[in-house]
Amino acid sequence: MGEGFTLAAAAPWRLELSGDILRLHHGPRLELQLPWAGRNLALMAQAMRPEPPSFSAPLTSPMLREATVAAAELFGEGAAASEVRPFVDQLANTISLKNALDALFRLRWFQHHSLGLLYVHQKGEARAWQIGAGEGPGAGATHTIDVERFNQLHTAAKKSKTGQFSTQGPRWSWLPFGGAFLAETYGFRGFSAVLLASRQEFLPFSPDEVERFHRFAGLLGLWLEDLIAVEFSDLRLAEVMLLLVRHPLPLVLRDPDGQTVLASDAFTLAEASTEPLSWLPLGRGYALGIGEEPSGESAGIDVIHRHKIALLGDLFNTLGHELSNPLFGLGLAAEILIGAAPDVEARTILSEIRKNVQRCQSILQNLTRLYTDQAQEGTCDLRHCVREAMTLAKSELKGVRTWPTGLNGEALTVEGRPVLVVQILFNLIVNSAQALHGRPAPRIDVSVHEDEGQAWVVVADNGPGLPPHVRQNLFRPFTTSKARGHGLGLALSQNLAVKAGGDLESMDPPEGASFRLRLKKVRA
Amino acid sequence: METALPAKEMTTLIHTTLQEALDDLSGRLEKLRLAGATTTPEAEDVITETHRLVVFLKHAGDYLRRGLASEQLREEMVRLKLHLLSVLRGLSEAVRAGDALAMHDLLTEELRDNLSLWKIQVLPRLRSVSRSN
């Protein structure tokens, strides 16, 4: 039903799109199923476009055109050109729920509404998300509310003819504002939402204001399904993108202008001579092309292994969600017990527990932030980070001779959050230690250096070194020389280094492997 | 709907397909409501999809009549299907007459309510049938 199946075939491979699910078949066998990839792939591709939004998206849908015209008619021709159309274009060009909400409440007619809130509930969840617009009360931060409260609000707003309410009385006392407010409901597959607007005063809204609110809330609603899908699935989609890049089939994702947004390695290698055989439309003008199956070595790449890696994204999300509460409880319990500890030894052990709980919380937070564009601001003592990373990697370093140099001396302050820097160094040291298993006289040199503007750490080992095929794509995800490795460690480490304003590179020594992490020094 | 699929798989398939179809149609109707646009090609798509849903329901009903579903469930399905057919008839007439107001009411009130009832009255029972078979 619905849009049905759309197929793109490059025998014996076949791509199939059904709603949000993208499937890849090889003959009669289902090779790969990506539950988030379908429509969302187009949204992610839109986010990846290098150029800023053009604000000139054509109103291709008749329904959207009609809705835009109707909204513009409320304010006259001049307003249509100056405000309504740019607002619609902003909605078409953003994939951020917060940006869309901000755009709505930046409109001239809503500026006197000091508060705009959106509540989103995903089916089956015990809590609903609250997202605030602009800079007003409750804005910026994202909170959650009980599903019972959300249902109460959603039902009342849906049944109401005008969608106008007041916080007077106990019914809406839990709302983070007071006074009259307007509400619009949304209901799509898998989620429902309520949008609220309030001036934080008790005077009722005029019929014009009510109509204006519902008209523009309706326009926002036309994009809400897509925006929420992206908001709640960006990590998974990033994994899907990586998976497509590394897929052994020639796959290429193109934008409405025919520009390549993303291409698999196999496509890049074959592009000079081959154009995709068929195209699978993904929506928003984006299309996924599939080429002829490559012959030779790459045809045998383990698709199932890559599928498992894609699920890591799901795993990170679930871990973050499921572990944060017990970790918080553990940290709190340790904190309480420290105060009541009978002796120094117990206090030391409890402090160690608390410290490690905090570390786990930081790691979880960082995992979920890996795919965001936020800069990782902060500073740290590089020497201290090296010492901490070596302590953490102790169990991996059994039987390995470590040779640290440059660790003594004053604090060497560099840009980068300590947790991230330690994580990079830990990855490098553990990689070296694993490469040295079974090698004669295993040794790892860790040295700290500095010049005027930068400081760097070199981690070098006397292991087998990097095979040429691994060296070429060293920092690309899923590249590994280990039999059971995921090939994510170096990719993530480089990602973290760049986010800290530095870089990570392979030194290509005559013997073994060597990596340099470079970070900016902070001037005193 | 003649198939070699075992009863349990077949009932599960009916349940899943109906759920997907209802979700898809509800989503389209919600967008029409939010856009305040019920005379566009998107509205005509909804009518086409509703026709397809009725055809599917006929086949599903034939299959379930073979003693797999309870009498109560079958009666409920017939009642809702008749209502759906009357909504469809109304929509066809409204399209022919170019009656935007009637289109709006039928799509955003009648059809929407009918789809909600399928979700509330039929889907849960169909699900328990598929589990018990």
C-alpha cells in the first residue's frame, strides 16, 4: 500500500524502497535491510550539501503551494514576498527541528509571543520531548514530560475547536509558563506532537491571531514528520551513510541538481567508465543510483559484517539511554557513601568508583556527540592525559615495554577536552599493544613534544607496521588490519582530534607503526 | 488472496498490511488538514489509496471469513467497510461536482474518523487472532 515498492535493479542486485526501509537483495536473498535509510537518506544528503541553503526551493507540491498562498493571503501580497515565502523556504532547507521552530517564532506576527514550545511523543515511549523556540523561557534546553501529561494536552487540543486555553486552574499548572496559550496538534506514523504559543499574559487571543497561528503551525506540520525523523535518528543515519560508502556495490547518491553527494568506493573506482544502471528516487529530488556489480576481489566483501557495524549506531543510542540512569544512581550512592565512609581506605575506593562512574558518563555523552558538528571546547594538560591513557591501557600493555619521554615537566596546556584527548591516546596505545601480540621484544615509545604554537604526542611501536591497503584508507571507518576489528577506532580518534582543533596522522616510519596527535597550545 | 501461506503468517500479513495502509493514509490526511488544502492532487491520491484499501479489505475479509476470526470481528470489519464505501462514494461525488467544502468535510472528518476506528476496533483484535492461530 502507500507508495508501494520502487525497485532499482542491477542484476543480480536489487534495491527496494518501502516507506523508511531500504532493502538490498542479491538474487532471491535479502542481503541488507536498513530500517532508517529510505526517506531519511534524502534528508541526510540534504544536510551534507556543502553550500548554504539557497532559500529558493521551488514549491513543487500543489498542496504546499496552496497552503503557502492561503497563509500569504492572510497578510497581503507584500507580506507574502517578505515573510511567508522565506519562512517556507527555511522549512524546506533545514533539517533541524529547533531551527524550524525558531523560524516560525521569528515571523513578525509571532514576535510578541514570548514563548513557543513543541512537545513530541514517540509511540511506546514513557516520556515526551519538550523543545523550546528562540531564547524565551524553556527555550534552548530540551526537557521531557510524562506521557500522561502529554496525552492530556494532546487530547484537549485535538478536541478543542479553537485550540485556545488558559493556564488558570490546576489542569495546566505543570506548563512552564502562565496565561492564555494556543495549541496545534500533529499526528503522524510513530509519533504525535503539540505546538504551543503563549504571550504569557491572560488576555485571550483574537480570532485573527488564532487563525494565523493555526495556518503557520500547519505549514510547519508539513515538514514535521521529516524533521522529527532526522532529529531522533541522526546517529543511525550517519552509520547508514558510512555503510553505503563502504559498500562493495557501485552506489551513488545525487542531489536534485545531479551533483554527487555521496558515492561508494566501488562507484568512485568505476565512475570513469560506468554510469549507474538505474535510479531509486528517495524523495526531495534525491536519488540513489546502483551500478554494475564489480568483479574481482571487492565482490566478496562481507556485507553482513557491515550490516552489523551499522547497528552500532543503534547500540550507542540504546546504551546512552539505558545506562545513564543507573550510572547517575551509582554516582549518587558513591557520593553519599563517601561522606559516611569509616576509614581512608573505604573512602579511597569509593572515590575511585565515583571517578570511574563520571568517566563512563563522559564516554557515553561523547559517543552520542561524535556525529554532531559541535566543537569540543576545553583545555587539558597533555602530559597528564598521556599518563592517564597509559594507566587506563595497563591491562593491554602486559609484557610490552613502554618507553615514555617528555612526560615530566610543567603542565603542557593544549586545546581539547581531557576526556577526548585521553580517549584518542588510549586508542593509539591499545592499537599498538594489540599489533605487538606475539612479536619478539615488543616495545611502545610514547613521547611528548612542543614548539611555540603546538604540542604533540607520538605513539610508536616496533610491530609489523601497516599493510599498504590499510595505510591508504587508514582513517576511513571500517578500515582495519585486525582479524576481529571493527575499523572504527582510528576514524573516531581522528574525528575527535579534528573536533579538538588538532589533527592525527600516521608517520610512516621505517619499522613498525607510528602516529602523531597534534594539538594547539594554550598561551598562558 | 489464494495462497499457500500458513494461517498464522497470513493473518499477521493482513494485520501488518492494514496497519501500514492506515498509517500511510492517516499521515496523508494529516498533511491535507495542516495545509488546509483538500482539492489538490494530493487529495486525489488519498482517494486512490482509499480505493486500494477497500480492495485489500475485501480480500482480507474473504480470507478471515473462513472461520479464522470471530463473528464479532468480522461484523465490525463489515460495518466499517460499509462506512468507508459510503465515504468513498461521497468523495467521488464531491470531486465530480467540484464541491471543495464537501471534500474537506469528508476527508478531514469522515474518512479520518473511519481510519481511527479501524485502528481502535479492528487492529488489536486482528493482532490477537494472528497470535492465537
